[in-house]
Amino acid sequence: MPLPKRQHSHARTARRRAANFKLTLPNVQPCPRCHAPKLAHHVCPDCGFYNNRMVLDVQARRRRQETPEGEAPAQGAAATGE
């Protein structure tokens, strides 16, 4: 069996190995309902739909993120103290 005459350098070995290492881009598709970009086979982050069914209540999630932690959301006149 043939053997290499000289040892390959570490740089040459790394360069050969690096040629086969390629990153793949995520499979992004437009949402059929709102046309926002979303990952394939995932819930749309903008409208909350997957497979023509509402899976996430995105508006409630946004409201929850807008209110500071520890505070309850305002509920009409009772929250104002009048």
C-alpha cells in the first residue's frame, strides 16, 4: 500500500478539511397567510398560524411583553382609582 513521502502540514490538512465544511442557510419561506418570512414547518411569528390553524395568540403575547413585570395590565376605571 502506498504511503505519503512526506508528512502534510497542519495548514494543508486543515485547508483540505475546511473545503467540505459548508454552512447551510435556513429554509425560509413566506407565510401563506400574512406573507412574512418564516421557517418551514414552524409557526409564523407574525400571525401565529400553522397549517391554516391558529396556534399562538400573538396579540396576547405582544401585550404581555409590553407591560412591565410585576404590574398588572390596566382594567378600565378601577385601575385609575376613580
